Amino acid sequence: MAIEEIANLHAEIHHGEHDDHHEETFLTKYIFSQDHKMIAKQFLYTGMFWAVVGALLSVLFRLQLGWPDTAFPFLETILGKWAEGGKVSNDFYYALVTMHGTILVFFVLTAGLSGTFSNLLIPYQLGARDMASGFINMLSYWFFFLSGVVMFCSFFVHTGPASGGWTAYPPINGMRDVAINKGSGLGLDLWIISMSLFIVSVLLGGLNYVATILNLRTKGMSMWRMPLTIWAFLFTAILGILSFPALLAAVVLMSFDRLAGTSFYLSDIVVNGQLLSHHGGSPILFQHLFWFLGHPEVYIIIVPAMGLVSEVLSVHSRKPIFGYRAMVFSLMAITVLAFLVWAHHMFVTGMNPFAGSIFVLFTLIIAVPSAVKVFNWITTIWRGNLRLNPAMLFAIGFVSMFISGGLTGIFLGNSAIDIPLHDTYFVVAHFHIVMGVAAFFGMFAGVYHWFPKMFGRHLNDTMGYIHFYGTLIGAYAIFFPMHFMTGIPRRYARFDSFEFANNFGGLNKFISIVAMIVFVLQLMFVINVVYSSLRGRRMKSINPYGATTLEWTTPVEHFHGNWSGELPEVHRWPYDYAVNGQEFIPQTTPLSEGEISHS
Amino acid sequence: MTTILGIIIVICILLVIFYVARTVDLTKELKGESDDTVPASNVQGYLMFGFLIAFFIGITWSSMYFVPKMLPSPSSVHGVAIEKLFNMTLFFTGIVFVITHIVLFWFVFKYREKRGAKAYFFSHSNMLELLWTAIPAVVMLILVVKGLVTWLSIFPNTKTLPKETMVIEATAQQFKWNIRYPGLDKDFGARKIDTAHIGIATPDVWWKNELGIDWTDKASHDDFFADTIYLVKNKPVLMKLGALDVLHSFYLPHFRVKMDCVPGVPTTFYFIPNQTTVEKRKELSTLPEWQKINPATGGPKYSTFNFELACAELCGRSHYTMQKYVVVVEQAEYDQWVKEHTPIYASIQKAQQAALDKDKGTTNSTQPGMNDSTKVVVDSLLDKKTAMK
């Protein structure tokens, strides 16, 4: 059966359901919703909640790093035994760092970013009534929610939350009953349970996204007519499906080590003068499993942001994206290479240097498709008519961040240079800029751009501009100077045990102050989202930006099924801007006489 | 109190911004101008261009301010090679960074939305795309080749090292380093990782032998623990690394040495220090940053400079305290230093004697010439003796 026929069949079924007007209760409409738009909002709000929590944790540990000798009595008030005398204890400092990483990487930049926009845009931009399975989609959100609940609970157990780093390396995280680290007790058990639930969520979501993209494209929507956002979500979902199970395997085996006395990751361990009975395992095995997820994970984070940015840049430049096919092929190259570079996180673990060389080769090759994307984005805005609203500014900021952070990756990917840089502030600067800040910029670009589609109202532009400049300047002020702390080990609660590391006290204070300002600015963004979704400027037309893609052909009001009549039919690629003397031609407009389809 | 005040001030600022922003947008809407994005785009174009200039000024200023504070130049042979590679990468990436940023923000300024302006339809160009696939590919190839030549030279085959290579063993544990030298015979006593050697009191091994040193191996009898790592200028070193409890990483920032210490998996790192500590101080004395007075000592910073050992892999709550000094000297001074050390085996025998003396009422656990690590051993020995009674 041809794809179009399946799509039509699906459409008819859904259409029929819609006509039935089955009553929606509060519970089915807002809580256990199976509608992709509502699930997208649920992911957005949950992601925003976790972003605030994660950022707050970073403010707390920045207090320690900026003023290691100052007591803050309010910390004892809110944290109790974890901050006796107003100083965060070492155990809790490492818990803060660990949870900051876990929350931002998984809950915010994986679920919050990909979950929100894959759900919102895949059915909309493909011309589908909903996801292939609304039920599985709902499950995906609720597994994510549950995983968040478990993670949140871990803050309140007597051991404190996990504190052995977001990478959860054994043996420090691999021995439950050995009191070498407080958070490695119950806190880490909850972390493992939470991550397992999260992996279920990612897999359910990812399978659904792939199934929907492959099967539910509307008539005329060939693969080569899909917007770059959809291509990005497709590759993201494939990355997630293929890599997250490795993490599940890794943490399940670690649970066996912790609870059942196995020795997958443990061998020859002496604690307090006693040799433990674990024998024959290797901590390095865990690192291989972890980074087999961990590296694709950074692309799971950045690829959807790339897709959103490509779309936003094109729409607001009033120009087609430059090199559409090159953009798709470079995404594809990144997706394949993402699986072949994981051990570049492990150059100094004692791995065979020859094996390291192969990972150097693949890692630096990734710079080529990344460079192609950057040059194509820059060419996209060349000779455009740039509408510089907050969404567009964030997209441009994304390109800047991606360049700045990507280039430092070329240093780290070269194993010889990695020897002195590994686990130092250079790495912290690199990944925060390229994966943290850049992904956030992509996400902000997406939220500002598609907010009207979600809520029928625009975000407040003035707050948007303040938010953009504050975040752009703040992020560079925080992370750029960290490059000068090359050689200073990361994950140090204070630096005064060392002469070589104790040189940047002033800089640490400066970074902490800026971090707090940027944090407050993000609260302003939250206020903007909440206020504008209720009272913001109403959308006047269904297509406020003059965009070509299908989501701007649906009515402002949301209802299950998206289009009230027939599904739209697609006749052209999604980037017909500034063509044939017209500003833009929607994908639904049939080709005019003699016009040659772009694809 | 100040906290509450701070929070109130922050809330007030947020409220002010919120009301101003709301008013601005509402006014625009009332005037019916909210769909006209041209004036805003114009302003933003200038602001973005301003950002570009401020960004480059910020980078220049911070580089001038912070670069002198960075780690000094490497003091090992491979460190110099790494530095070269780093600078070469910095050269290529620096060019790309500057050009792409200028172009990006210049385009934002130049092509900001103007009334009546039309975008130019330009959807692809095989020539251009080929160009900017090929150029990065060639640059990456250069970096890969240069990088791998350097990388493989840093890890020679450990079986064919030069004869004069000195071997030092560093075993990490929470939160300290056990630095073992092979002594005059240049050969380490074997370590046995089993319960017969670790943590069990036997008639002849009745202290906490956490490393599992096998005293029946005669080579162990002149092995000694050191508080400070002494190295000899221009003499190759092979570090044999390990860990007892969790992951650690043996990090010598000034020598650009880093290698993880993994329980159950031995690792090594080979390097050649090429400057003595004294020479390094002399080199630093020419730099203004190092001529500044160190408030802790009252002297200029260079005069108290020391090489250091740090842990670079999160190993628990006191991860940031695993410090030891490293001193590079000439051969003669090193030989003298070795002579000052009492072998572990001799210390234990002395301590055993001391423990027996203690029974008789004479206490003297601190032997002259004993360093801290040995003292710990001896103290734990005495504890054990007391506990065994």
C-alpha cells in the first residue's frame, strides 16, 4: 500500500472519530491527553520546571565556587544538615553538581527539547492528525513524569541525591554498601530507577516519532519535502532508539554489582584495608557502555536544536534554507558518526593508544558536516530580509554558540591535546557552550517562534529582547573565560589545596555573579511564558510569519485532529521563499503552469 | 535578612521589567504597529553589530588579562609537542572563529529587515558546498595526522623503553597517593592482590598492607614510600599507576601528564621532565605575573613555585585535596635524596621493635628519617598491635 494511501486511511479513521464528538473530560483533555499538542505542552512545562531546578542547583554550587570561605546562613535554613554553618558540605556539593548535570542533560535538553518540539511539529508539519499512536505518546510523557518524580524524591532521602557525577562511573557508584560516598547509597538507587524510567520514555517517544514520520506523511509530502525540523527529529529519534538501551544495560548491570554482589565493573578493590570479594570486572566496561549512549546523547540534544534553528532562520530571512540536501546529508553523517566516536571521552583511561587514534579520526571528521551546517546557515541569512524578532535572534545566537563551542571540540577531539585538557575547565567551557547554551538557544528560538502555534498568542517581545541579550552576553561571560582555566581540574569544590589551581579566585566570583543574573533572567522568561499564554497578544492570522509549512494552515483553536476538513495536500518543498516574485508560497499551493518542482 | 532583602529586590526588578515590557507591547498593539517588524529589526540590527564589537573587545581584553595567569609552559618533552599542536589548532580555529563571527553578525546588520526589500532566492550551489566541505576536510586531515604522530609518540612500547628509565609506582586511594620507589635495586617487590597479603594480620605481615606488598620477594626490601615525587632532569620516567578503591587520575599539570588510575586495571604513563624546579623558577622570574608578591609567603610568586600532582577524576568528597609536590633535580641530588629514605621493610622492622619496646614502657614510634607515609604505616601498625592485645 502506498504511503499516501495509509496516510489517507489514517486520516479517515481519525476524521471519523472527530465527527463522533466524544466528550472530553478535564482528565482526558489536560492530564492523560493523547493529543500531540497537549503532550508537547506537558513536555514544555515539565522541561521548564526542571530547567529552573537544574539552574538553581548551579547557582548553589556557584556560591561555593565563588566564595569558598564565606558562610551563607540561609543555606543552612533551606538545606539543613547539608549546609551546616552556612557552608555547603562536600557531599552535597558533589550532589549538586551531579544532579545539575543529570537534570539538564536528560530532563531538560532531551525530554524538554526533543519531547516538546517533536510532539508539536511532527504531526503538524507532516499533515497528520496525530502521532502514529497517541496512547504510546501519552505513556512516553508519563514515564518521563514518573522518572522526574523519582529523581525529585531522591533529594529528600537521608543519603542525599546521587553524588558520584552524572556519568555515574563505578566503582564510586558501583558499591552500594561501602561507605565511600554518601550519595552512592539510596540516592543512587533512586537515580538508577529514575534513569530506567526515563529510558523507557525516550524509547516509546522515539519509536512513535519514527513510525509517524515514515508512515503518516500527508499526500504529496515525500521525504524530500519534509522541513529540516522533521529530518532533525527523525535522526534524533533514531539516535535515541539505538543508544539509550546501552545506558539501560549499563545501569542494570551496575545494580547487580550494587545489590547482588556481581562483579561486572569491580575488581581488586581495597577499602579501609579490606580486600572486597568483587573480582574480574572492569570499571572501563561501564565507561564504554555509558559513552555509547553518552556521546550520541549530545547529538540527541543538539540535532533537534539544529532543525529548529534551520527552520527559524529560513522563515525570518524570507529565504530558502541554503543547501537543503546538504543539510540533510550532514545531519545523516553526524548521526552515523555519532556512534563511532564515544571513546574520545576515554583517551586517558589507559585505553590502547591505537584504538584512541581511530576515535580521533572519526571525531575530527564530525567537524566537516558541522562546518557545512554552519556555512549553510550563514549563507541562508546572506541577502535575506531579516526579521529580527526574538526567535530569529536566538537562532543567530545559536549559530554563534555552535561555532564557539564547536571549535574547541577540535582541540579536545585530538587525543594528544586531550591529555592536559581532559577533565579540566576547558572541557566545562566546551560542552556548556556547544551543547548546553547552544541547545538552549535552539530551544528558545523554537519556543518564541512556535509559541503562537501552541497558545494562539505571542510572547512579549520586549521581554524577549531583554532575555536574548542578557542570556547571550551572560552565557559568554560565564563560559568564555573558563577557557583560560585550561588545566584547572573540574569537579573541585575549592581550589586552595593547589598552588597551580588557585589563581582564578576573582574570575570564579565574576562567573558566579553573572550566573545568578542569568538565572534571574530565565525566571523572567518563565514569567513571560506563563503571562503570555494567558494574556499575551492574540494571533491575528493563522500564519503570522508568512511561513510555508503545514502547521500554519491549521486553525488557532486546538482540537484533536488538527485540520477540520480534509488533510492538506502538499505540492512543493517547504522553502519556497522569495521565488517567482512572491514573498512565500505555502506547501499546499499547487505548482503554477510551467513551474518545476524543487523536489 | 540580607537574603530576604535580596530576593525582594530581585522580585521588584522583575516586576518593573514585566510592567514596562507589557506596557511597551500593549502600546504597540493599540497603535496597531505590532505586526510591523521593520522598526524593531532595524534597532536589533544595530544592537547585534554592537554586540559583535563588544564581543571582540571582551575577548581581547580577557585574553590580555588572563593568559599570563594560565599554567606556565610545559616542563616535559612531550608537553612541548602537545603545546605546538595546541597552538596549531588555535591558529586554524582562531581564523574560522573570527571570520565566521564577523560574517555572521555583519550579515545580520547588513540584511536587517527593510521596507520593500526583497530576499534573494539562493537555494544551493554545488560549487560553494563542495568548497566548504573540502576545506574543513583538508584542515581536519592535517590536524589528525599531526595529532596522531604526536599521540603515538607519547605512548611508546613499554617493553622497549630506554635503559635509564626510572620507574615509579603511584597508587591512589581516597584521598591520598601512595608513591613507591623501587629503591637502590631499581626493582619493585611484587604485589599480591589477595586476602593473604591485604588487610589480614599474619605473624610476619601484621599491619594494614593495603598495597599487598609481598615481603617474601627480596626486591621489596629496599622499596620506599615518598611524600614528594622526585624526578631527574632529562631522565625518562615510567609511572606505573593504580588505584585501590575508586577511579582517580594521576595529573601532573606542569608536565602535561594525565592518566586514570583504575582499580584492577594497571595503567602507565611515560614522560621526560626537561627542567629542574630551580630552572623553572628562574624561567618564571622573568614574567611580570610571577614577580607579583605572594601574600602567603611575602616573597615573589616565582620563588616558591612548585610542580604539583593532582587528582583529575571525581573520587569522592575530598577529591580536591589529593595534592603532592613534585620536584625535578639533577642526578646527584636525586641520589642523595634516595639515600635519606628508610625502606618500608626496615621501618616495619623498626616499628615492630618499637612496639615491643612499648610493651616494656618505652615509646618512640617516630623514627628519624621516616616520612609521613611510613609514619602512617607505623602508626596503624601500633594501633593494630594495641587492638590485638
